[in-house]
Amino acid sequence: MLKFWLVFVIVFSIYHETNAIEKLTRQCMASQGKCAQTKKSNCESSFGSGWTEKGSCCRRRPCCVFQCEDIPTNSLTNGAVIVTERNVGSTANFTCDAGLSLVGRKSITCTTSGWDGKIPHCIKMLCPEMVAYFGGSKYIFKCNWETWINSEANCNADGGHLASIETAEENTFLLDVIVLMQNTLGIHAYFWIGLTDNNEEMSYKWLSGEPLNYSNWYQGPPQQPDNINTGGSTGAHCALIVENYSLKWTDESCTVEFFWSVCEIR
């Protein structure tokens, strides 16, 4: 009889432990976690930055779940941030103070690669100029009929140049602002930027001196730049973001007046 109870206790213990392990494994799967290789494994060393221990898997291995970076409540200047969780599938929601407009997405979602978007910006839509910030630079969107040459002089007076767009991310940010201006102010988008081939090499360069590693010329037809201005004549040597070409870049005569320009102050 004693042997029977001993066998029963062993079988029951194995069954109970197996079911407990299976329950924890299901919990780990439910939280989109991963099991570390050994019970002594560290989640961050096993899977990388952002992975933390939450429960356990079979053989007492840590259950590792990914958490996105913390977004402090003061991350959105002149606005509010609401982040309830940082687990995969959680969202961060953004709103601006009264009278300001949001540039970017209203919410972003935590994925196993991190947040799927950047923190937006809050700006006040008004003339003669609007101010926004990105990547450590200050951008001034000026509204005043000016040639490319005079627009650059106005930027110089503020301590900067017409904008140098060096990455796809920077270009997307500027276009987000421009699209918001289109929707809010009803503008026609023709914005001078700081790119010209009016130099000794006759090749396009940024006024800031930054290398031209990124461009967003309209692919056509007509393919840009083509050295043809709006009047159909040659002599287009300055770059413009233009709505006619889906907010891509075109070349234009530097002496033509347009209402908008983008300054950048580093």
C-alpha cells in the first residue's frame, strides 16, 4: 500500500509540474515572449536590447518579452503623450495644445522592432513664418513672395540657409508640415530649398556645404532636373519642392518669385 501511494504522489507531482509549466509557457506565448536557452540565460544577452524577463518557460528558463523604449510625458512640446503600456501591440497617443496642429502621426504602436513611428511635433500655423524642429535643426517655413536668391538672404539674416534635405526621414518630416499647411491654410505648395548648380562645377550642391547623398527629384516625364524653367526656357538652376510633381523636387530659375521657402538653422 505504501508503494502505491509513493507511486501516486510521484505521478501526481510530475503531472502537476507539467501542467504548471505548460500554463506558464502559454502565458509566455500570449505575451509574445520567447524562451531563453537555459535557466541562467539573461533576456537582454539572449535577444538584444529591450527584452526583459516576465515569468518562465519549461525547465525554468526565463520567459523574455520585448518592451519598447519609454516615451516620457514631456516628449511632445506643447502637447500631451499617453502611453499605458510598452508591450508589443501597445500604442502611444499624441495630442497638441489648443491652437496648435500635429505634424506626424496621432499614434504609434510598439512592435518587436520598437515603436513603428517617431514622436510628432506641434506647431502653430500662421504667417509670416512657422517654426518646427527636427533632428536638432530649427526650420522656418516663410510665406512671402521672394526669389530663391532673396529667400536665401532672408535665411542668412536668421542665422541659417535654405534647407538642406539630407535624408528620406528629413524629407518626410518637411512634407508632413507642407501637407498640413495645404490642408489647414489651403496653400499651393511651391517651396524654395537650398540646392543649386549655380556654381563653378555646374553640379547640384547644398548651400550649407553638406554632401548631396540624398535627393528626391521628380522622375518624370519630364525627368528632373532638366534645366527648363516654368516659361519653357533654359536657365533653371535652383531647387524647389513643387505640388505639380507630387511634392518632389524640380529645378527653376533662381529669379522667379514663389510664396514659400524653408530655412534651416542648425
